[in-house]
Amino acid sequence: MPELIQPMTERLQLRQWREEDKPVFAEMNADPKVMEFFPSLLTRQQSDAGVDRSITHIEKYGWGFWALELRETKEFLGFVGMKNVTEDLPFAPAVEIGWRLAFPYWGKGYASEAAKASLDVAFNTLNLSEVVSFTALQNLRSQRVMERLGMRRDSLVFEHPLVPSESHLQRHCLYRLSADDWKKS
């Protein structure tokens, strides 16, 4: 088993998931504001399965979509981190950076701060050559975070295979960040 990586910033701790995160994460995944750019709200079972997949990824690689908490209060905020993209995406193989925070924590810079710590791991610990991110075309908030991180929008627009074809959210845009561009910034 690889060594567990758990990045920390001045305000935030990115860490392995705990059982007590599951109910709070499920509540977050049932919030229409948080899930606005996803095909549907998640049931408790679907949300717990997502946590279990994240735990398995972190155990396998030492990194993944980490649970995010405020260092000062230990409050669970959501998740930020990276994972290997599935083979059914047109830009695979790749490592994706992503985030999802509970609504009360939006607009405080937490996603960007934690994502920067994740990118530091990607490029300075894992020595990755590139990290990608993607979202529904309508999700301008996430696209702004990607741009703040120095990511550049790729010309590729694709239909996400896990989003139903009749959904207005199926078309996604792709952003990329190379190790060279990260180190220059």
C-alpha cells in the first residue's frame, strides 16, 4: 500500500474519509444548489458508494478525492482532490482534479486553496505531466475556479458518457494544466 498523502494548507486539511463524513456528504449531495450541474440528486446509498470509491482510490494510490475539513473547527466542507479518469472519457488516460463543497462554504476561496494544494502534490510529489478538469458547459463557477488555478480550456467539447443523452448537462468542456505551466506560475 502506498504512503497516504494528506495535504494541508493554512486553513484546510485534505484527508482520508471517515465513516462520520458519510451522513454530512449525503446531505450535501441531496442539496439542489450543490448538485445543480449534475444529472440528479444523490440518494444516501449513491453518496456512500462515492465515498467508498474515494477511499478505495486513496488506499490504492495514496491520493484521490480527499475529504476536506476546516483545520480550526474540523468541520467537513466537502471534497477536493484528484483521481484517475475512467477509460470511457475521450481524453483518457488522465488525472482529473475536482471539487464539491457544501453550499455554506462557497465563495470563501476553499476550493481554490485546496485545489492548489492538490496540484502541488500532482506536480511536485507525483511528478505528473498534466492534470485535467471538466464540467458541464453551464457550470461557469467551476470553470472560473479552473481558470484561477491557471488551467486552460481545451478545444474539446464532449458528451459525458455518464450523463443521460436527453440531459441539457451532457455536453462538457475540458480544461488542462501542464506541469510546466504550473511551475511557471
